[in-house]
Amino acid sequence: MKKLETYTGGEYSEEQLLSDLRQRVAFEKITSYEEYKGLVDEIVEEKRAFGFFHPDENLEKIKSDLDSRWGEIKEQLERHKEKLPEP
């Protein structure tokens, strides 16, 4: 698992970003890839603004890597939806 550098010396991995993303996707009820890509941009920008990335970090690569995980997240959402009881 690749660790990302930070200004403060701490580390923030892609898996941690993905975990944050999963939570926000569920909370915001994201259902399309376009909405997901917007959320990826938003979360990466939030983390950048708070200093979670080194100034030389390739944020476009990070976004691309997270974008590519949409299928996995969508599948998890669909499985979760199947387990919910009918209203």
C-alpha cells in the first residue's frame, strides 16, 4: 500500500482516502460516475488544503487512481442496498 507524504510528517494512504470516499459516497447517496468524480476532486482538494499532501505530490495521479475504483465502490453500494429491509 502506497503511503502519501504530508507537510506534518504524518502519512495518508490511498486506502485511507478510499475509506473517506466510501463513507461520503454512502452519506451523499452518490449514484453516478460523474457525481463520484466530483466527490473525488472535492476530497482530494480538501486534503490538499489541510496539508495532507506534499507540494510535489501528483494529485492528478491520485485522482485517477481513486476514479478507477468507482466499479468497486458501486458494487459495494449495490450489495449494501440488497441487504436493507424493504420500507
